[in-house]
Amino acid sequence: MNASRILEQIMKQAGSGRQGSGQSGGGLDVQGMVDSLSSQLGGGRKSGQGGGVDVKSLLGGGALGLLVGSKRGRKLGGKAIKYGAIAGVGMLAWKAWQNSRGGDQADTVREGHAVEQLQGVAREQRSLELLQAVIMAARADGHIDDRERALITEQIDGLGADAELHGWVQRQLEAPLDAEALARQADSPQAGREMYLVSVAVVDDQNPMERAWLDQLGGALGLDDGMRQELERQALGA
């Protein structure tokens, strides 16, 4: 599979989204996103015109916006995706560990490396773990419908997903939401922290179902309250 390539492109898109969000009041560069999605979705018909996609609701642009869906607070002026946490997930998770331990230097043999430092098979494996966490978090409110599944498929294919990864994404969209099963995919404590951080980045913690998912995942990953709070602080600060 080519999961690492897909994750890298999503992280780049997240970085671009963060850079484009510096409008007054923390608003997003809506027109830029509309233009981008209009092009990607074949002309981008607006809501109410022949049942086309409401591109203004697909915040974030590109694969990231489609992965997290088009509902639950991704509206103008509402809670936006925490782009910076996606773009710098590994280093932010590492910083959270250090902060929670009073600045101690972590043992990378025991804790694991940040995703940005990995290469080859190890990076591919971590990328799959993080993509799975993003998809599960996006599904936590239970509202990814057939249209959104089709859009996600189209966008992932457009990023260069091979047949194996395409099938894997479809299985993640259909699999039961199981925090314990997801946590078992973590290849190291650092991986677990990154999985929690990307989950924080795409949920609305004011939504009870999504907050419950974060709590379940944090428990399954064995993250104590202090670590969870620090990871959430890093996500918000990013």
C-alpha cells in the first residue's frame, strides 16, 4: 500500500489549511476552499442546484475535508478542524510527552519515534494507524452517508491510492467503531499519542458522541488524564 504518501499529502493539505485560516475572528479561507473543491468535484454545483455537492460545507479542502465529513460543526463560524495538529502530529505528540514529564528526554527505543522521523515500512505502518484513527474519529457521530463515502473514495483515488489501500479505506468506513481494536494497532506509545492527537483534531468535543469516542480511545490507549489533557492542549494550540 502507499499509505505513507497519502498521509503526507493530507498533512501538507492540513498545513495549507492552517496557513489559510488567518482571517479575522479565526475564520477560514472559504473562497479558496470553494474554488478548490469546485474543481475537484467536477464543477462544484452548489446546494440546491440539481442535488449537487454543497462545497461550502466541505471545509478543509481536499482529502482532509472529505475524510472528516461535511457535517457536525464544520460550518462557517463553527468549530473548525484543528489543522495544525494534523500537520505536525508527531512532533506535537512528542512535545506533549515531554511537557507531561517535566521536560524529560524520552527513550525512543521504549517510546517510539515520531511519524515524521520514520522511514520505509515503519512509516507505512504508522501512516495506516493514523489514517485509521482519523477515519474512526470522523465516524464517531455516526453520520457518514453514501454520498460522503463516494466523495472520500474519489478523493483518495485522486491522491494516488493503489487498489490495496482503496480496499482498506472502504473496510475502515464499514468496520464497527471499536476503540480497543484501534488501540491495538498502535506500534508504540508514541504511536498511541499520535492516534489520540489526530482524533482530537477532527472531533467536536462539544458533541457527546465524539467526546465519548475520545474518552474510549484514550482509555484503550492507556493514556492517563494528564497526558490526554496535554495532547488536547497541543491540538488546540496548534
